[in-house]
Amino acid sequence: MKILVIGTGGREHALARALSLDPAVTEVHAAPGNPGIAAVAALHAVDPMSGGAVADLAERLGVDLVVVGPEAPLVAGVADAVRERGIAVFGPSQAAARLEGSKAFAKDVMSAAGVPTAASVLCTSAGEAAGALERFRAPYVVKDDALAAGKGVVVTRDRDQALEHAALCTSRGGGRVVVEEFLDGPEVSVFAICDGSTAYALQPAQDFKRIFDGGRGPNTGGMGSYTPLTWAQPDLAEVVLATVVRPTLDEMARRGSPFVGCLYVGLALTPGGPRVIEFNVRFGDPDIQPVLSVLESPLGQLLAAAAAGRLSEVPAPVFRDGAAVTVVLASAGYPESSSAGDVITGVDLAEQQDGVDVIHAGTAVRDGDLVTAGGRVLAVRAVGADVAEARRTAYAAADLVSFPGLQRRSDIAAEPLGVVEGGSLR
């Protein structure tokens, strides 16, 4: 089986690496890819936002499956263009990708499907948002309705800050915001592999969104993650399948937009049970990285079966004992800005450590040197017998990597923070 992975980040590196370990996968290709992905896949230059260009490449390579990693190409309809050529795609159609492309649409689907989530109000002006803030009170949760690269959500006790974000979002042409109640409880990521009707859940993980230790500072795309969550209810994945994923799949099918791909369910484990914070229509980054480290089932088989609508014909995913922890290394200025072109050292040394690999997210090669080329630069991923061992190994390896202005959190997977951070101001 030949597979083409679309994207340039850490998620795509983790996917390409996992696919390369599947005995049934004979070739892995990636476009555009990054220097880390180049170690496990053949790279090709393509505009990931161009459905025609991606489809042309898939045809030329003769691949059996295309895996679209990021949300922007999915929302732009890239998966549709590839499917129209008769090539299997793991990733939702443009219509189904609205579950991430529009917060308001996702809320409407959840309401129709009876999915437990936060009460919310859709606002088209700063004035409407001000009224909604009065309804829900602090902490205030204000979400850009459209895609915002993981940075469109503000959670704050500062009403002025909440209003400022609402005004910014609604000032754009057609801009809308969703104001909703704050869900108090630790946050958890559950990924569901879906074929339109059947779904399998992967092992839950937890992502650390804030830039600084203790859950402080602005939101990022994610500064680290780990699995398993020994403190969460043991049947959490099954509960999420029953109460969230399957009802959502049924509702999307009823609307004529069956969902094929990864449905990411961001949850708050509230005193009243799991409630949905948000949907994404692709694997999360970096929270999928540790999950793939402990996935024992062949990933290519799962994704191909989902793309073909025959997920029920393959076994549910199995996970090995042990744990995995990912620590993100970000560039100077992130998340407000990023520093590019800084020389990175120590990656080879880190990867020589037992149980460690380094995932590339924002890197490039310049004059023979590996350099920074994005906000989140690398992710050091380690496995161990338990979370504590995986965490020690990950941080020991991360200590070996250096570049000017490097930022990282020191508390990824540290207890009790791992349990309570989701209940702080996300």
C-alpha cells in the first residue's frame, strides 16, 4: 500500500513515521513535508491548499490512500478533489469539515444530536457579544467562529479582554463569534477514526495549551501532551463514542454529509460528566503524538479501512502497555511571533537515547544546518513503563537540544497539574 501524507508539521511527521512502521505500507510519500519527515518518506513539492495539485500528485505517484493532515486543506475541500479522481482519502469532505470550520455549525450539529456541550450564543457584533457575556458571567469564553490555527479562543476573567477579542473577530467581513459558558474540569483529547457510520476511539490523551508553566500565558497550538490518563475514568473512550461520536456521525449522515476521517473530541471532564468543548476534523498536534507511540495496531490498515467505508471489517485499535510523553520546543517570541533561521543542535544526540524520537514541526535546512522555521519547532517524544518514566526520559532528551530563544514548559505530564490544568483559564 502506497500512502501520501499532506502537510508540513509535527502531526504529519508523527503520522508518516507510524505509517512507515506498518508492514502493509510499502511506500510513504509526503507533500510538502519537512526535514524530519524526509527520513521516513519521499517528499514532493505541492501546494497543500490546492485540491487539483494534490490530486495530480496522488495520481502521478499511484498512491492507494491520501491522508490529509491539517484542517485548512480539509475545510478548503482538498479531500473532495482527490476523491473525485477515484483515490481513497482519509479526511472529511468540505461539507463535513464544517464541524471545525464553523464553531456555530458544530454547535448546531451537537444540539441536534443531543451531544453534551456548553450552552452558547452566536454573535455577529461586539454589542451582541457584550450581552452574551452578561448571560454567562466569568470566566468568559469567546471563540472565533472560523478557523484560527488553534488561537481563536480566549478564556479570561477580564471582561474587557473578552470584548476586545469578540470585536476583533466580528470586525472581519462576515465575522462571527460564539460566546459560551465555561466548562470547569480537566481537558482531555479523544480521537475517533470514522468511516461515516462506524467509529473506533483511540486512547485518550491530554494536551497542555498555555505557553508557560502552571497553565499561564496565552494559548498556543499545544506545548506538550501525554497518555494514558490514569486518573480518568477507564471507560472514557467508550463513553465518548456512545454519547458524542456516534450521535454526531448519525446526524452528519442524516444531513447528507457523512463524516470520514478523524473526529477530534476536545472534552472537559466536568462534575456532571464529559462535555464537548470543541470538535476538530483531524488529528490534534501534539496530542496525537504520544498516542501513536503506544498504538500497537497497524495505522495504515485503520486509515485505509475508514477511507473505504469498511472500518467494521478490521479489528479495533489495540494499545501496548506503558506511557508516552511529548515535550514541545518552541521558538523565540511564540505564540505572538516566531524566530526563523536559528541553528538547532543536539537532535541526533537526543534521538540516540533509548525510547526517544524527535518530531519536526517547524524546521528547515539552510546551508547544511537544521534551523528553526516556525513557532513550534520540535517535539521530543519518549516512551516508558509509566508516565513518570516517559516524562523523565523526554525531559532528559530535551535537555540535549538547543537553539537561540528556545521555549519549553517544564511541567508537561506533571501531577497533579496534568489533572487540574483544564479547569484553569485555558
